[in-house]
Amino acid sequence: MQMRIDMHGQVICLYAEVFDLTVLGTLTIQRASHVEPDASGSWWADLSPVQGPRLGPYQLRSEALHAEEEWINEHIF
């Protein structure tokens, strides 16, 4: 899990249940993307909530989730 801590002590990370994040303080959780299928059953990762691209199509949801995580780790961190 990658985390970024700004000069004000705010921690930014891709949410995961690796450990209890509440130990860091009050949480504010915001959606970074939408991973959803289209009418043909292909999967897309729409990163518009963080001003990112729409990635896909992928055959498997897990592939779209992986692409989403890679993009966030590369561009947010």
C-alpha cells in the first residue's frame, strides 16, 4: 500500500483493508473511479472522479481493477 503524506499531515492512499486506517485519524473516503461493465460485457475503469482517463475494455473485472490501481499509483503517488 502506497501512502502520501502532505506537509499538513494529511495521508492520501488507495483504500485497502491491509490495516485499520482509523489509527491515522478521522477518515474521509472519496471514490477515485467506477469499474463497470458495458452492454457487451467488457469491463471499463472510469477514472474521471480524479480527472483521469477511461481505461479498457477488459475481458475480466479483475483486469480493470488492476489497471485502475496501477493508474492511481502512477498518477496520484
